[in-house]
Amino acid sequence: MDKKKLLTIYDKLFQNKVNKYWKLHKKAINSHGIRNILYSYRAKNIQNKYNSSFPIKKSINYFNTPHGFSGIFISTDSQIGTDCTIYQHVVIGSNRVKGSKGYGAPIIGHNVMIGAGAKIIGNVKIGNNVRIGANCCVATDIPNNATVVMEKPRIIIRTE
């Protein structure tokens, strides 16, 4: 079997898991009682296989994952709009330190692209049509139609 055929098979199997998760997510939200528990359990098992964690609730809309759920963490109070794309190893986390400036959870707008390894922490509002680059750390509000990239790295020279 050639490499191209193997990759095609892998992609089909991989996408099936992601699609299966979103079907279970929808069923868990729309069901009650024991069915809700069973659908949630099955959906969480898929998340565990990808070392990811995000809540099964209505405020988390379907989002595209070009590289699967690998390492994606979304806190329970966060909200994600429609048509978002989230790459691997993204953290969307709440600030739970009472009395701190950024206390709360992020609210992500519609049509937002979040690059690999990005971190969005605290009571942050991300506007619509925003692009967040890889490995960016976002702790302030971002307006609509903006692009966020990290500034150039600081070089610290050590003198002995």
C-alpha cells in the first residue's frame, strides 16, 4: 500500500472521530436523564483520546479542527461563536482569581481563527472575523476584523 493511500485512509478515520464527537455533543445537549449521561460519556471518551477537554454545553458551538482535538482545552464558562477554527494545543481558559482584573471567562466571536498553541485567558472578548496567530497570549479585548500576532522576541544577553 502506498503512502498516499495510507494518508487518505488515516484522514477518513480521523474525520470520522471528529464528526462522531459533534453528533454526540448535539445529542447530549438535546437529551435528558440517562441518555444525556451516556452521550456525554461517549463524547468525553473521544476527547480523552485526543488529550483535550471542553464542556458539552450550548455555549460551545461546533468549531473546525483542521488537526483534530489534540490538546485543546476550553474552560467551562467560555463561549465560542459559530464558524470558528481552532488549531491544536489551544487554551481558552478562565481566570478564577477573585478580585483580579481579568476575572471571568473568554467570549469568542463568530468566524474566529485561533492558531496552534495560542492562549486566551480571563474575561476577554474576541470580536468577529478575528485571526489569532500561533503561540499568541491574549489577555485583552480584541476588536472585530483584527489580526493578533506576537511581537518580535526580546533577546537578553547574559553577562558573566
